[in-house]
Amino acid sequence: MVKIRKALDHERDMIREQRVKAYEEHAQIIPETHWNALRKAISSDADEQINVEHLVAEVDGEIVGSVALFPAKSDAYEGLVDMLDYPEIRMLAVTPHSRGKGIAELLIKECILRAKISNSKYIGLHTGEFMKTAMRLYERMGFIRMPQFDFQPANDGIIVKAYRLSIDL
């Protein structure tokens, strides 16, 4: 059974390392400069901002996934995107051996629940255009494209696409 819970402070370094391992598969299909920018972003301490919630998915005592939920009007992308008026899901990662079991969806649903509790009308996220599986999941869950919030972190033509979900309050 999958348990979604708040990450403990002493787990944060391990979670960052796990994120990099979860995203490494993309290093083979994107330019090295883009991979370096992505690796820097997911292993940075940007998620240490005030009120960022760190959630993990645990199975049999093992952390198999994680996500950071940034509050509305926070600098989730270190100046690359305007501060948005709704929470932002970032750094969603599931270990390769745990994929295909609904863990990412459970982490996203917990983020949606937390956004709803805080009376947010929307929740957003960004994903690299090369993350086809992630985009299919987001679209299946009802997220819609918000191209006005897209950006290029490495100025290499690779777009980080913005998505947003309307939350029924």
C-alpha cells in the first residue's frame, strides 16, 4: 500500500538525489546543456522557500516518489516564470522501479487536495516537452495547457510547458 506523507527534514538530501536518478533517463534524449540545467534545478535548494510542502510516497518503508508543492505567488522557477496566483507542483519524481503503479497520480491528487484546502481555484505545473508520459498523465487528470507561462531554461529551443487545473471548491 502507498502512503503519502510529509517528508521529514532529514530525508531532503536523499529525495534530491532520488529526483536526479528518476530524471536521468532524459539525459540521453536532450542536449547536455539542457540536462545540466534540469539536473541543477531538481537538485537545488529552491524547494527550501517558506511554505513549500514536501511530500513523499512510501511503500513498505521505502520512499518511492516525491513532490514539492509551492504556494501561490512564490518563485518556484527562480525567476524564469512570473509568480503565479496559484500553487505550483514541482519536482515530481517516482523511482524507475516504482513507475506504472499510480504513485505519481497519488502525489498529484494530494497536491490538489492541499490546494483545495487552501481555497485555491487552480493548481499548476510545468514539464519539459520531452516528458511525454508525464504530459499524458497531466492531460488525463484534466490539466490544460497554459502556453503563456511556458519558458526555455537553457535557451536551446526546448520548451518547458505550463499546465493548470481548475479546482472545484
